[in-house]
Amino acid sequence: RKQTEEALQRSETKFRNIFENSQVGIFRARLSDGLILDANQRFANLLGFDSPDEVIGLLHGVDCYVNPSDRKSAIELLNRDGKLQNFEVQLRKRDGTLFWGLYSSRQNATDGCMEGVIADISDRVSAEAALREREQELRLIANALPALVGYVNANGRFQFVNRTYEDWFCCSRDEILGKSVREFLGEEAYRIARPYIERVRTGQNTTYEVEFLYPVGKKYVSVTYIPDAGPDAQVKGYYVLVTDISDRKRAEEVLRQSETQFREQAILSAFRADVDSALAQSDSLPLMLHRCAQAVVKHFNAAFARIWTLDRDKNVLELQASTGMYTRLDGTHSRVPVGSHKIGRIAQERRPLLTNNVFDESSIDKEWAEREGMVAFAGYPILLDEQLVGVIAMFTRHPIPLSNFEALEFAAREMALGIKRKQAEVALQASETELRTLIEAIPDPLYILSAQGQIICAIAVEPDLRCHPIEEMIGKTLHQLGKEQADEFVGYIQQVLRTQQILTVEYSMFLNGRETWFSTRIAPLPHERVIWLARDITLQKQAEATS
């Protein structure tokens, strides 16, 4: 018996040590009023006490609940099931500090009490709340993107889609989630996507471009699949990013179909600029017209160009400028009566003349034309308010495009004004159109900004689409970065935060010495912040300007 008593004593000592030194709170409490009947050191510390003696027989557990209804729910579950597992509850410490506890207990009906353990899970609850907030923020960002963003699991079924899916496919998110990619896209679209899906399932990023008929209409899209691999390198699923590149494709098609037109437009722009310069900067009428004739020879590759002005008293056209292979002003055509030869007929009829086969013109010396290799002729009357002022004409050794012929109309019209003003200097607004090579679409710059225009973060910003290195932008306000449109941009931000509505604006700014156009989508985020997604639409603007 003595040995039994000693063994029992050792066992009690062992369990008492475990009880007192446990890293979780251990307690016994009366069911009726929650009076603490027994507790270890950790339990006392959790509630803000220095010793269990300050708790046992003195503290009623009901006083520790932030929401008394939580204790009521716990007692009901305990009475029903005889035990309570992993019950989360918010408790109050001795000094009023709140914390989250996770406790389990069992009912001791014989003694009318509950016996249980409790742990502080405040850090975990805070982390979960932060994670939920971050997930919500990421969802808001995904929903603000004008692109399809989704996730497909290992079974090939959608687990996440953003709001753009609903917009493009004209259905709700619930109608998409859980469906297989094959079922959702249909056989024809899936047949195209299948090789790329098989590739991403092997762990490879893959991108392809395709034209797809959506319920909202046909779109040309860029599709990117990104594998989601676990620590064991096994692909658990993949992310989907689908961007509408229809505008870029249309611009590329315009470029392919209109390459000649663009080159001609560049020539015309330079020609018009030279004519404007000649009209604005020349000190005398002969010099002004000489420079205009030089522009014709230079930009239209003319063999020679000439300009006559009308002597109204004698009804004769007087040669004022001749450039190219002939420069003399006192030759056979220095004075041409109105109505005589082709130049005189243009003046008399007040109508332009274009021929890409000079041998069809009876008034042209065919022997001379053959000897000099002449092919085409163009002439245009210089009119001001329907009154004849003069004639401009050129010969070329190649066919004259209609655009070049029409450019003579511009030259004639501008020269008419210049002749009227004579030697007066006039500031003419330059009409030169700067053509830049259209480039392929690049990742859209994305910023998160505060209500005051402070850049909190910047994502996927190409060097050509930013004024400063990213590290110099973070933490700075638009005003500190010297943005000329800072006041305007901050106004947009505050409008979005005030209305909580997505705002789309277009603007231009000079980056790296060139004007760049952006279409920007600004969407509200929590904590007085916005997402600023700027799409480079310079290519589209240029295509519109030149089409």
C-alpha cells in the first residue's frame, strides 16, 4: 500500500507540474456562474493576472467575455454535447485589453463545472483578417482590370474569374465557376486553346493570340497561361490572363494595308511644312515662290517645277520661279498668254490638269519628252476667291500619285494667300504631322495612389512609359515628381474616391521627348486609395490621325 501511495504521489506531482507549467491555459469553472475553481499560471497570464491566486475563487469567467452571448452559446453547446471543441471567442483582460482565445472543454456534470484549455490566437486572427483584406483588395484590382483574369484548377475547372468575364461573356460569375474550360469555351475555341493548356500543365508559361467571337462581339485577344506549381513542382492549376488587343491588331492591319499611304503622308507633311516655311519666312515674292518650287522638286522627285503669276493688265502668265533641270526665267515659257499651251489653258479654265502619260497631250513636245524621259505632268491654278493669281506645274519621270497632285492644290491655295500678302511675314500654323513607327502593345503601367496623389506602388511599368525609375517614384506625390498635370490627376483621384465609381479618362504627356497618349482607368480601393491603370493608346491615336 505504501508503494501505491508513493506512486500515486509521484503521479500527482508529475501532473501538477504539467498543469502549472503548460503553455496553454488550463482551468476549471463553475457552470452556473463561471467562477474559476482552478487555473494554472498560463491561464492567469492570459487574462492579465500575475498569479492563479488572483483568479481562483475570485474571478467569474462571464466577466471576461466581450460578448456575453458568446458564453451563452458555449454553455448551450456544452450542455447539448457534453464537450466543446475549438470554440473561438473574444475575451477581455484585466486591464481591458481585448484578445482572441481558442478553447476546448468538457462538462463535469458531477461537480457542476467545466474543465478546459485555452490558447491566445490573436496573432492568427489578425493574420487571417489581413489576408481577407488583402484578398479583397486583390479582387478589387482584378475586377478593375479591363482584361480576363481567372484561375483553373488541376481538374480543368474555373475556380476564380474577375468581373470582366461577366462583361465579355454576358453571364454571372456563378454560371462560370465550377465549369470546365472545355464546357465553358465550347469545342471550337477549346480546340485552339488545348495545345497551350497542355503546355502550361507541364509547368511552362505560354502565350498566344487569337480572334474569338464573344457574346459582346468579336475580339482579337492575347492569351497568357501561367502555371501554379506547388513545392513538389506539381502543377496545381494555372492562371489565365486574356487582354483585348483588337485596337492594336486593327492599327497593324491599317499599317500593313496603308504602308505606301503612310510614306506618302510623310512626304506630304514635309512638303507642306516646307511650303509653309517658304511662305512665312521669305522676304520677297520671287524668293517665296522659288522656295515653293524647290519643295515640289525635292519632295515629289520632280524633274523640274515652275510657278507663274498673272499680269492682269496683259492677261499673261509671268514665270516667277523655276527649279530642277531648268532654272532660267527668261526662256520660251517665261511669258505665257492665258489660254495658250497647256499652262495657259489651266489658267483660262481654272481647272487642274494631271496626266501620267505625257504622250497623250498634244500640247507637249513628244520628241523632247522622249529624249528627257518625261512621263507625267501636273498643273494647278492658283486661285484666291475664285480669282486667278497664277499657275504651278511640274514634270516628272515617274507617274504622279493622286496624293501628290492633291498636294499641289494645297500649295496653290497657300501660295495664293502668300501672293496676296506679298512680302508681309505671317505666322502660319505648321501642319506637319509627325509619324512614328507603331509599336506592339506593351504591358500597361499600373499604379496605386493615395488621395493626395502619392505613389504607393508601381507594377509592370516599361521604361519608355515612365518619367523616373520606379525606386524614385515610390512614396513621392505627383507634385513632387514634377508632373505638369498633377492638379488634374489628383482631381480625378478625388472624384473617384468621392463617387466610388470607376472613371476612364484620356490624356497625353511628354515622356522621353515625345507625346504619349494614355487611356486611364481609375478605380477606388479601400483606405482612400485608387488603382491607376494607364493604357498606351498612342498607336491608336496615330492610326486615327493618319487614316
